[in-house]
Amino acid sequence: MKDRFEEIIIKDNFYQSSSFFPMPLTLIGTLNEDKTLTSFGSYSLIFPYYIAGKQYYAMVLECRNTSNTAKGILRHGKCTINFLPYSKKNFAQHVACGFPGDTPEEKMKDFRFHPVDSFSSKESKEPCPKILEEALQVFECTWMKELDHAENDQVLDEYEGPYHDFNGITSKFGAHFILRIDKILVKPFYKEAIVEGATRSNFCPLPTNWGYRDSKYFWCSDFAKPHAIGIPDREVDLSSIQYAAKRLNTDVTFTDDALKTIVKVPRPFLKLVLQGCVKWAEENGVKVITEKEMKIIADKRSAEKKKKKK
Ligand SMILES: Cc1cc2nc3c(=O)[nH]c(=O)nc-3n(C[C@H](O)[C@H](O)[C@H](O)COP(=O)(O)O)c2cc1C
């Protein structure tokens, strides 16, 4: 489409009132007040938050602060994020679980999915929210209430402030929850796709293209077969790798043959890779890294990766 752009007014809920925005579709399970029932609410504003380099991995959830989900997290600190495959019936259940105002007991009366015990519940003395048997993937999470000092936030009818910046009650109507990922559960067929490699037919069929439009309809498109595009085949030239290797704070050196084995490493990761090799060399009393040592390091790395994936 080569039309010129037109500016559109930015309103509340701009991600659907002022734009189209790709989003996941999830059902989040939390415990009701007396912990006897898991209630499921529909949520899309749920994204990876800490993805590396921290003590733990985390998601962030943006949520109405008077919802059952917000209350469940504030009271009990636990939730399960359930990803279900696309179907018209499944989408209709998500829309039904997105209707505000019902109590957990009212919501769960006609619920068509089957809640089952979570993996966390096997390790905990306290009741934990259940997960959905029909989900293809589930994240079991704990709210990190100490972040932004939100540990004293409580369930109230109305929130007058002061508000937190990014965790707990963050505005008159809103809450954000940073959720540590305790477990990721994936159905075997899709686990194999992650561990052994994805193809056009084992790609997890999760819906990502939905929106509430015209204050009238919830729209969602079906999952379509994915297409694969290879990573760009670009090489960094050898002289820039030699330069980076010389600048490392070490007396370990690399032969050119060794450096040639990493010409395809993207530039932002080059220093990290070189430092990893030097660390291995220092631990193993090696002063000159040749192609042979690079192979040993690469084999060690892929063995570690395989172990991690299991
Ligand atoms: C598909 C879908 C996605 C939704 N995503 C969100 C969201 O990310 N955040 C939010 O606050 N409300 C969202 N809503 C609205 C909530 O589902 C609604 O407030 C509902 O009452 C929450 O249920 P609960 O009170 O049981 O937690 C969504 C609704 C639908 C239908």
C-alpha cells in the first residue's frame, strides 16, 4: 500500500483505539479469596520483561486493578498464564472471560476448559492456581512484589494513590505486575519443535492477531502456516576480529585460523564470544588458541546448550 500516512488521534487504549497491534491471547489463572477455586480472566497485555542477565526471568502484565486477576495476584502472589490454540470456540471463551464484573464463581460456572493441578502445586504446601488441560503452553509465575516497593499493596474498592511507577497499583484504574517465571510447561509435540527444530507443520498455532473494534466486535484471525527465512549470511572481515582479539585484557592470543571460525558471529556478540574463549583458555592453561581449541570450545558450548534445553 503506497498511500501517504495520515495521523490518528492517540486515545486511552491506543493499542486498539488508535492502531492495530499484534498481541497474544491468554487465560490467566488466579485463586479466589478463600483459595478454593481458580478463576480465569482473558489477558493480552502480557509480555516478556526480564529475558536475560538477571537472577530470574519475568513477564509483565498490564491489568485493571479491580479485576479478579489483580485481586488474586495481590492476595496470593501466584498466577498461571495459559496459551490455547486458535479456534472460533476457543476465541469465544476468551471473549466470555473478558467480560468485567463477574465474580470467580460466576465466571467459572459455564467455563468450557478443564483446570488441572499445576506443576508448582506439587512442590508447594499452599494452594496454587490451576492450569488448563487444553493449553499448548503454560507459564507458572510468582509476583515479585518487592520491586518498586509494592509489597504493601492491598485489595481495595478504589485506589486514590500515591501510585507505583511500574509494579503493583500504578494508577487509579491500572496495575502492573512483574511476574517471575517459575516454570514453563509445553505440550510434547511443541517441546520437540523447540528442542529439535521447528518446521512448517510443528509450529505452535497460537493466535496473535486480535482486536476489539468499533466498541462492538472482538475480531481474531486464524493461525496460518508460517514461512521460514534464513539468517543473513554475513561475515565480519578478519581484520576487525583480529583487532577485537588484540584489545582483550589477556596474554592469551588467537591464530588467524582460530579467528576465521567466528567470522559469522554478529558484531555485537563478538567481544562476548572472544572473552568466553579466553576464559576457557585461562582455565585450561592454554596460551595460544588455534582452530583445534576453538572446536573444543564450540563442542563444549553445544553440549551445555543441549543440557539446558532438556
Ligand atoms: C481477548 C481479551 C484480552 C484482554 N486483555 C486484557 C489485558 O491485557 N489487560 C486488561 O486489563 N484487560 C484485558 N481484557 C479485559 C479483561 O479480560 C476483563 O477486565 C476481565 O474482566 C478480566 O477478568 P478477571 O476480572 O477475571 O481478571 C481483555 C479481554 C479480552 C476479551
